[in-house]
Amino acid sequence: MSSTIAVYDLLISCPSDVVPCVPLIQEALYEFNNLYGRQNNIVIRPIHWKSNSFSQFGSSPQKLLNKQIVDNSDMAIAIFWTRFGTPTEDCESGTEEEIERMLKAGKQTFLYFLKKSVTYSPEELAKIDIIQYQKVEEFKNRHKSDGLYFEVADEHALARLFIQQLELYFVSKGRREELIKSPNTKRTILWVDDIPENNTYLRNMFLGYNIDVVIALSTEQALHELKTRKFSLIISDMGRKEGSREGYVLLDKIRENGDKTPFLIFSTNKKPHHDEEARSHGAQGTTDISNELIDLVFQQLLSN
């Protein structure tokens, strides 16, 4: 019996020192397609400039790559280790430009940093560009607060984690599509964070699924919003200018008022005991990982 198969193009983006990871990612995609993909009628095709681009004149190399493969890809995996890459007209490296284009378009981007030790000979070690490595660290720090990336021990750990997260993404995607088809298609989230720009990517993604997001910068502003309208879900950070445990302060006040709106805590530096503590205050969950937050949000919205 024939069935409809959804095909997705996944861009593999990385500087030259991580190119040896590309075959491992391709192998991981083969495993995904053969197991989860076969069961769910999904096929993911790996897209990499060495295999999928062609010679062309008329513009800069990166702009041509953007037109040929980047902008047509449905999602991306980006990997860094010791090198950041070659600057383009618009960014510090081609990989950075590809990541920013994918994120701006609201497309799923899996971002990883290898932590493995450098095992070069003394002569090869001397050739490592410290400035390149510093750029990698600077880029990592810029994305530290938004929870978009993961650090992995080596390329084999990367491939294993990538498969897990790819499956999680499609499970979550199924929930999103189910949410869109449900009778009550318009939901509104109250997002409490004193640095809302850290969550721009996630908010734009929710907006793409017909979920409105109202921003509150403080506990006082959040409580005012809750008095004036109903929300389907509340997301809060933990530490704000008001205090290091302000997420719990807000949650306690909400529950004291008899408000049972589902509440998720999205905070960096999550520790193992935080989930248990958050639930004891009346939260439905806590995480410091963007993909987990997405899944938690759709779980809550579908169950209410």
C-alpha cells in the first residue's frame, strides 16, 4: 500500500576542522530514516556544499550557497570545534551566516560544540589558530542564554544525541500539528523574562503555530497581565533583577490567588533537584533546554 512520505532537506553546516563529522551525520540520518522515519513516513536528506552545490558566477561564494542550498533547506545541523570558519560579506563565518539565516526563517537548527581534546602533534598543534578558537567561544557565549546549543564529548556522542533530538523534534512537531487542527486553535502564552531578547527565536516559532506571546518583564507586570486576561500557559525565568528566585515568588503568588494556569520554568543552569522543587511550588515542569521547553509547551497546550 502506498503512503505519503514527507521529505525534509537537512543542511549540514560546519567549518573545515569538523568536516570529518559529515559522514557520521549522514550515517545517523540513514539510521533515523530506516527506523523512526520508516515508521512515521519521514525521509531526511543530508545537504552539504561538497555534494549539493555547483559552480556558478555572478555573486559571492556564500551568497551563491545561500541561494543553492541554504535557503531551500528545511532544517540544519551546525557543528563547531576549534575553528569558526572563513568570514563572509555579512558574518564572521559561512557557518554563522547559515545558522542566522535558518533561525531568522524560523527553521529548526541543531547546534553542537565538540569538547574533545586536540590530539595533534606539536607541529600541528602550533598551527591552531587561537583567534579562530576565541571566535568559537564568543559565538557560544552569545547563544548561552537561549539554550539553543549542546556540548558533546566527541563526534560519536554527537551522532547519538542528534538522533535522539531529531526524534524528539518530530514528536514535538506532531504535537504542534495536532494543536493547529484542534478546535481551540488560538492560545496565548504569558512569558515572564527581564531579558526577552534571549527568547526571540522561540517566541517567533510559537507565533508560527498560531500561539500569541505576551511579554512581562517583572513579577508585578505579570500579575497585572493575569488580572486583565486569561492565558493558556505561563513561562517564567528564575532569577531577575527582583531576586534570584523570582520565578518561585511569581508562581507562589499565582497559586495563592487560586490561579491554576499551567506554569513552566525556563532557566539556565538547571540542577537535578530543580524539577522536583518547581513541582512542589505548583509548576508543571522546568528545563534549561529549548527543545525540551518546546515539547513541554505543546504537551501542556494539548492537555488543556
